[in-house]
Amino acid sequence: MLIASLVLLAAAVYYAALCALRPFAPCRKCRGLGQIERFGKPRMCPRCHNGKLRLRIGRRAFNAWLRTRHAGTRSTPTLMKDSR
């Protein structure tokens, strides 16, 4: 049980580091080529629109968490001088 937990933790740390260092991965449908073959002719990939890359799921979740955190936190108040 301990070994399985450590392996799971190591995999999560590895994926988090991968998402931080390389947030983009090749498109799954075209494998990073930007085109797929359809009816014998090359066509633009409908998933990445010839962009060849996609944002990783972990990075997408992290960006959503950052947006939510930024929207929910207060900005630091500024001190106002009294004009007496």
C-alpha cells in the first residue's frame, strides 16, 4: 500500500512539473501534424485548426484555478492621505 501511494504521488508530481515546464502537448487527433487524411485527401485538423498543439488538462485546470482565485481575492487596500 505504501509503495502504491508513493508511485501515485511521484506520478502526480511528475505531471505537475510537466504541466509547468511544457504546458502544450501535441494534438491528439493529428499527433502534432496539423492535418489529418480524410477520404484520401489531407484536411486541416478539426481539433487544433492546424495549430498542432493543445493545452494540457492539468495546465487548463491550473489556469482555471488561478482565474477563480484572482476573481475571488480582494486587492490590497491603498492608504489614503487625509487632506486636512
